[in-house]
Amino acid sequence: MSKTLRSLKGVGEKTEKLFEKLGIITTDDLLRYYPRNYDAYEEPIEIGSLAEGNVSAVRASVVTNVYVSQVRNLQVVTITAADVTGKLSIAWFNAPYLRTTLKKGSVFVFRGRVVKKHGRLQMEHPEIFTPAAYEEILHSLQPVYGLTAGLSNKTIVKLVHQVLDDQTLKMEFLPEELRERYHLADDNFAIQSIHFPSSMQELLTARRRLVFDEFLLFILAVQMLKEKTEEARNAFSMKPVWTTEQVMENLPYTLTKAQLNVWHEIERDLCGHPLMSRLVQGDVGSGKTILAFLAMILTVENGYQAALMVPTEVLANQHYEAFTKLLQDQEISSCRPVLLTGSTTAKEKRRIYEEILSGEANIIIGTHALIQEKVVYKDLGLVITDEQHRFGVKQREALTTRGNPPHVLVMSATPIPRTLAIILYGDLDISIIDELPATRRPIKNCVVGTSYRPKAYSFIEKQVNEGRQAYVICPMVEESEGLDAENVTDYTKKLKNTLPSHISVAALHGKMKPKEKNQIMEAFAKGEIQVLVSTTVVEVGVNVPNATVMMVENAERFGLAQLHQLRGRVGRGEHQSYCIFMQGNDVEETSKRLEILNKSNDGFFIAGEDLKLRGPGDLFGIRQSGLMEFKIGDIYNDADILKAASEAAGEILSLDSELDLPQHHALKEKLGEYMRYDLQNLGL
């Protein structure tokens, strides 16, 4: 039985608020807040064997007194420790209390990251253990959780222990026969072991079960949605119209063969009997937007309304302007577009709501604001959305006019290999645009080490002086303990100090308020900001044809599919574009993966290669795609589990489509719970 966090010992109002920031409200949420990584406490090694960049443990004696110095606003405590193979300088920051601990002559195990300073190895801010204490945790895996300022890893560990110790065992919801066939651990064991595994094998076993559960529930839910859609009546039957043919003929460019094929599939769906539920997958820049515009024109010409929903206001504005321009250029009078976003004024909103209700406005372009309850449509025949809003039952219901659900078209720029797409989008038919317009110049790529950074900065400066703009992507928003990676906050300060003062540098990340994010995106789109330092929030953001440089720091921390998405932010205009992947480590495997991006600009090829390269060891750190943020599963790393879960779901439903058999009762209950809570997080 789930309880609030306040019911736990040691949780007051302040701690409760910090957990809320991480989306943790109940004890169940806490148990399902899985570790981001694990620290493996290995045998100490000799000082002589230490390598730069690794986290290692050494058993050594303190051979000097403690030396305390002040560097800017940091107090640095340093000692020298030694074993038979050599000496090592060790430093801690803002830890004056260590003076009394680190007595000359005493022996400790120091465990921390090894860096090179002034040509010599140094260990920075290590943990300190007595040899006996280290012995106790040797070979164990300690969980490392994602944190927020003010919340320590220790606090989370302590509370998870508390919940697990007090909890009664939960009833198993997967039928035994299914668990045996797919070699799945018990549910209770999996939850305990994902937080505190006693070995790598135990961790892998626990993780396999939790990933399988997550995929199975997702697939069952998607199949149920599909049935609902198939049963729904199509109240919006359409006929092909000449206007769309004229638009295509008068475009200043010719549609590619792939675009034409997909357009015919969309047209056939809209003019057919069942409701359309189609996914169009096309690489960044393959020309999906024009197909969306054509589908909207076809819908309006048949007397219905069409809505286009995008993730950001800036993108909504850009689509609105592009669509209005298309109507003017082609002299189409039947379409009357309106723009509806969160920052539309209250007065404007009232006018737009009236126009939508009366049918005067028949093309509605906007953000989430399109599905707020105040928006009442007269005859909404088509909704176009992008993958970030996997369109679920709730949204379809919000857009149903007089009990008639609309046709749905989902646009995706995430190139997922078809085998996986069929499972993940089980409720949609799939079209693929697999060729780029001839006018797009290929992007020039390079994969470099951090020593190349000064060169990269002067290249960015040169591009800005020529009137262009640049993106710099960092994996983190702010500094995080235990993670050696660039973060947006500090990086922005660093760039402002490095680049000449006439170059405007700004930061953008997901923790900002939507209004602030919008202002920055708009200023960048207008060219008022020349260099944008950002997290991956720009992945889906905006079309800035003038941006020609994409530099990604710690490229090894991103999945290839995601890096390819980021690269798609440049190369949208007439100028040659460049992508610089900065590799923060020297691992050969990483270089091999990044080399795929260097050689190819084809998203589907990259995704397929990425899938081949991934072994079961690639468990952590690299979220493959911003698409469908599963809590623990990853559609690339866990493709084999995804396929097994899909097979299991198919068998369960063919035997018992309503899950009414006794062996499926617990599963049905779990699925109901999942559909109420988790699907919303996945945008379904």
C-alpha cells in the first residue's frame, strides 16, 4: 500500500518539497525512482597503475601533513599518500574538517576520480574509508540516483532502505508460465535488487524483469487503444480535391518520390472508410511539414476543421507564418488559420475560441493550448501532432466533436528501425520518407577530442562574424556530484569569457520557466542571440536556417539517434553547416560509435547501426532517444526485451482479449493502474 513520503522517518516539509521536484510524491514513486547508475567498489589498485579519467581505489598511507590553501572561493585540502609503487597527491574541496582525520602515518582506502594536473596524476575529492570499512562494501554495487540541489544520494539510499524494510510483499501480477518462458525474476526480488544488487548478475536479472514489465504494459495499453480507435465511427469522410494538386504543382520545388508516396497514403486514408491513425517517420529535413499542410488543406476543402499541434510556441509561430505564406502565394481562400498558444492574450483567446466554435476558423495551429477544455471545435476532422505528444485516448477525447473522434496523423523525426516502430506504434499505420530533398547540402561532421576546443571556439567566432549562429549542447543543466561532464550553467559563463564581447551568448534548459524558454528561443530565431548553450531541449525546438554550427560536448553521453536529431537543427538554410562532436573520453568503443555519425547523414542507417553496436552491457548513461521516456527500459539497448514483451502481449490478447481469465486478473488490475498514471507520462 503506497503512502506519502511524510510518513517516513526523517522526511519533513523541506525534504518532501525536494522530492516533489523529482516527481516523487509517494513511497511507490520512490521505489520506482530507479538508480541512474551504480558505483562498483572494486579491489584497491596500486598507485603506479592509476590511469587518468578513471574512478579508482588505492590503499595508501598519508606521508605528509595536511596542507590547506584558498583558490578563489574554494578551500582546498591537500595531502600526499604513498604505497610501495609511488606517491599520489590527493585534494578535497571545502572540507576543512578533514584536517583532524588525515593524520600523518595513518592508512586509508581513497576512492575517487584521477585527473592530470601540471603533468602529474592527482585524485580529486575521493571518499575515505578505513581498510576494514572498505572490506565490507568490496565488490558491491552502490546505487547512484539522479539528484536535485539540496538532496543527497545518502538521503535517497536511506529512505529506499526504510521503505523496502517496512513493505509487505506485493502480489505477483505476471502468470507463472510467462515468467518461466521468458526467464523473468519475481517482482519483489526485482524491486529490491534494482536498488541494492549484490552482484552485476543480480542487477541484470532485476533490470530485465522491470524492463519487460514496462514494455509489456505499454504494448497491452497501445493495443487496447487501437481497438477503441478501430471501433470508432468515421464521421469525416472526404474526397480528393484539386486544390492539393495545384499546390504541389505551384511549389517552388518538386516533391521527392518518397514524399509523393507518403502523400498518397495520407490521401487514401483520409478518403477511406476507417479513421486515419498514421505515423509519418521522416528524417530531419525530409519535408514532412508540407505533407501536413496538404492534409490540412484537403480537410478544409471537404468542409471540416484541421488542427496542428507542436511542442513549442516558437515552432507554432513558425508553422503559422509558413502556412499563411503558402496560402497567400497559392491564393487559397478556403483556409482561415488561427494561432493559439499559451502566451496568446486572454482577449485574443476569447475571440479565437468563438471563431473555432462557429467554424469561422478552420485551421488551428498551436501548442498544448489546443486541447484545453475551453477550446470547443465545430467539426474537427483532422489532428496532426508530433511524436512528443503520442496521441492517446484522453487527447482524442478532448478533440472529439459531438462524439466523433478525428483522423490522427503523427509526425516523427526520430528514425526508429522499422522492426521497433511496428511494436511501439502498434496503434498506428507507418509511412516512411526515406529520401532528402536534393536542395539540402550535406552537413560536414568531425569527431574530436577536448584538446580541439580552442580551435572550435575560433571557428564558431569566425562563423558568427560572417553573420551565422551556433548551438553548443551540454549533457547537464548544472554541476552534479560524481558526473564528470560539461553543464550548461558553467559553460555559458565560460563561453561569455572566451568569445569576444560583441557575441551574444545565452543559456537554455528544461528547468527554465516556459515563458523564459520562449523568449530565448525567439531571440535566437531572430538572430539577437548568436550562440545558444543548451541541453537537448533544442532537439524539437525551432527552425533557425541561419544556424550553421552544432557543437556537442561529451558526445559520448548521448545516443546516436539523439545526436543525429541534434545535428538536424543545422543545415536548414543556404549556407554550409558543420557539426562538431566533442568526445570527453578516449575510449575506442565510443570513437567507433561516433564514427558512424561522421560517415553518414542518414538517420535510419544510423539507428540501425546503433542497434547492432549495442551490447547488453550498455545499460546506463546513454538514453537513446528523447522519444517515449520509459522509466527504465530503452528501446535501443533493450530491443530484444521489447520484442519478447511484444510477443508475450500478442499471445495474452489472442487467448484473452479482455484479460478476464483468472490468471490475468492481477495483470488487468496492474494495467488499469498503468493506464491511469504512466501513460500520461509517456504522452499517451
